[in-house]
Amino acid sequence: MSRSLNEKGPTTARSHNWARKLFHTLAESVLIALFFFLFVVTLPLFVLIVLPFYIYKGMVILLAKIFRSDLVHIVTARDIFVGLRDVTKKSLDVVHTVGTYHGEPDIDHIRTTFQAKVMEERDIKDGNLLYEKLTYFMKSWLGYRFWSRESNFSLHEHIRFFEDTEHLLMSQPEQNVVTEEDFLKVMGNLATRPFRQGMSPWEILIVRNFVPSKPKIHIGEETKINEGPRFILICRMHHSICDGYCVFKMFINNLGGVPVTRISPSWTGTFCSTIMTSLGMLVLSPYYQFKQIFLDADRNIWKFSPSQMTNKWLTVRSEKIPLTGLKNISKSRNVSLTALSNTGLGGGIRAFLKGTDQGDKIPEIMRSTLPFQWKTHPLTGLVNCWTFGVLTIPLGPCLQHNLQTAEQSIMSLRKSPNTSTNFSLPPIVTIAPVSLCKIMIKPGVTMMSSNFPGPKDPHQSFDRYGLDDITLWLQLHREAGVAVAFLTSLDNLRVAVTVDKRIIPTQEKADYLAFCVNEEFKNILDMNHVNENMEQDDAKIV
């Protein structure tokens, strides 16, 4: 009798799974039809509401051309979408690209090279300066933001030695170095620093006499530290000027001479198939946008309202994680590097919560908004050309299950119409004045995250300095208290985290989060040597 029941068990389970999938498909189909019907019914009302804003914005642009000669042009939709906050009051939406170089910095040489290879580069099509936007700053007029030229623009103001580390070096002449710990502390303070009034919101700050920490967890050829002097170059650039891909193109291609790969369209087809796909997206988008905004909104211990945030941040980064090992795991487990990255982050957060006596508050998942390069990104000059989606960050106890969850989230996003719809969202939202845009844009996820491919091979930057390492710290938004950047370069992965002090209050605890992330990626690299179904060990504070 027992054997008979056991034989029927799997069949019964499959039947239940099939029934659940069928019910889920039918329920989702009904919701898709319902939301599309509501979209069609409310579309005329939406047009009536939006049309006056289009008319008013057009009038403001016309009046600016007549009465405001100091204004270059109105800020474009995607620029203003990430530039709603006043950069002279709060340092929100700033991308920090940090390169470590061999040698002693010659600031005059760096400025001269930047002038020749960036500021004077012209478009081969029309002869216009590609990076003229680096001389612009924002002005508000009649409810909208316009670009205006910085008066008396000088690279001496924008490219300089970092005052905080210069003061540190003078205050400790016997040591005369900036350690990793020193750098992370000043980096956290710098991340929240606003820009000066009337100044284009970007700067390059140079940190002399930097001494990187030796790896303690990911030790190998990929993380070996060579001797010799080093300096750090911090590029702070407000997101309204351009997206992170343009910053990387500037540093890798213009200043390093390394080609940047152009992204090709992810889908191509015939004219008829394009029409059918567009119609399908039109039908599916209302439901999937509702799901993205409401059903996928996070509720966990790291999700706070903007009023609860301190707007004071801490920055940490992982050790260099060998990329070759991660690629091998990716192939053997048939998952993407993005899934591996999100799994490592989630496991590190889980271990951190366990190790800080918050194990009873661990959520099953967190969610992250993932901005990424649009398929027609020009990769020239300074533009914002991106879309975004929502990904799952799994925090479960089983490593293999977390990998599957992360990969399923990526596959669902690829099939979702949200990436295309979200690309069209900024021009619609930003038709309203800035004050209304601030109210409408309210992400409901725990964190922001992004994946950036850096240079694969060592090269010379500024015609002189060998690139040793590169890191990216993403900006924080007012609505998300954690930002995570996964950057692959020089055969390594670096995970850089920016976190509000409301979530993690001290640098020591933030350093512990970095330790937990390092340990979790070590667990992932060791997957081929342990039972894949074994519950992962949670790190403890020693």
C-alpha cells in the first residue's frame, strides 16, 4: 500500500502544479484584458489632461528663445528624469567613476590631455563639440529646467586635487598615504556633497599616495597587488549630463584609447512581425506597468519612505572577485552573470542580517530597479539613452534555489513589455513642470543596481598612466536607500555599495556588509566543490 501511494505521489504533485499554472495563466489573462480595457476607456481623459501641459511647455520654449538669451535649450526628457533635484542643495543622482592608476599624478598633464581628447572632440558628421555639455548647468524658468552656459569655465575648477585627502595627507605627514579605509570614509562624505551654484555639475578629483588593501578572501593572480605608487581619479558627474555608459566611453575610449562595443538591437524582424510585436506590447503594457508599480513594490526592513532617510551615505566595495571563475560557474549552471551577481548580493545581505542579529527580519526577496543601455544608444558625446526594469534579489537559504530565482527574474524581464514601455515613460512624465514630476516619480523598490562592462585588458590612460582598477558607485535616489554597481573589468568583478545611514548607521557595519558579500561570492566560486543543495553557511561577526 505504501509503495502504491508513493508511486502516485509524483503524478498527483504534477497534476497540482499543472492546475496551478493553468489557474495562474487564466487569472493573468483576465487581468491583462481588464487593464487593457481600462486603458482604452481612460485614454481620452489622459489625453485631455496631458494636452494642456504640451501646449504650455511649447509656449515656455518659445518664450525662452525670445526673452532668455542666457538659456541654451530646455533640458531633454531623459536628462530631467534623473535631474529633478537641485544639485546645489543635495547630491542626488550623481554617478561616481573611480579609477586607480599607477604612477605620480601630473595634474597639468591630466588637464591638458582632458582638454585635447574630451573637450575638443568634434562630431565627424556636423563638426559640433561632442562634450560641450560639460560647460552647462541647469536653470529653472516658468516651471521647467533649461541648460545655461557656465561663465568663465575653467578646467582648473573642475579637475583638481581632492581637498579632503590633501588635508588628510598634511595632518599625518609621518604616514603620508591614503589607505583603503581612509578613502572609503572620505568617499562616503563626498557622495553627498552638492555642486556649486552656476557650475556645471561634474568634477574630477585626484587622490595622491593611495595604498590599496591586500585581499583577504579572494586571493589569487587576478587580485595580486603590484608595488609602486598609485593615485585615484574620482569623476563625479551628475546623471542629468549623461548616463554611466557615456562616462565609461569617455574614460575608456577617449582617455584610454580602448574601443567601446556598440550594443546592437536585441530583436529584429520583418515589418509585419514588428507591427504584431508592437500591438502585443500595447495590449500587455497596462497590466505589466500596474504590476511593476504596485505588485512589485518592496516591503521589508530596508525599505523606508523618503522622509525617513538621513541623506547621509556610506560607501563600500568588495575585493576583486575573479571573473574567470564566475564565468565557469555561469556556464556550468546555465545562468547569466547578472543572476550570479544578484545572488551573491542577496546572499551577502542575508549573512549581514544574520550576523547583526536581524535574522528574524530576513525577507525572501528584495527588488532592484535596473537601468541599462537602450539598444540604439549612440555611445557618442553626452546623452541619456537608457531604459529600466525591476529584478529580484533572492535572500533565501539555498544557494542553488537563489540562482534559479535570480535567473527566472531576468528571463521574465526580457519577455516583459516593460523595458520598451519604460523607455517611452520619461517623455510622457516630464511634459509636466518639475514640481509635478517630483510627485509622480516614486520607485517602490529597495535599491538601485546596474551592471557595467569595463575594459578587459590593461591599458594606458592619459597617454601615461597604467589603469590598475576601476570602480563605479551608483547614485542614490530619494526613494531608494541602497545603490549597487557590479563592474567587470581587467578579469575581475567589483561590487560597490552606497547605502543611507538610516539602513546601515556606521562605517564598521557597512564594512561588514562588504565582508559578507565577499564571503558569499567565495561560496559561489566554490559551488562545484560542494553539494549544490546544501544550505549556505551564514557569516557571523567575530
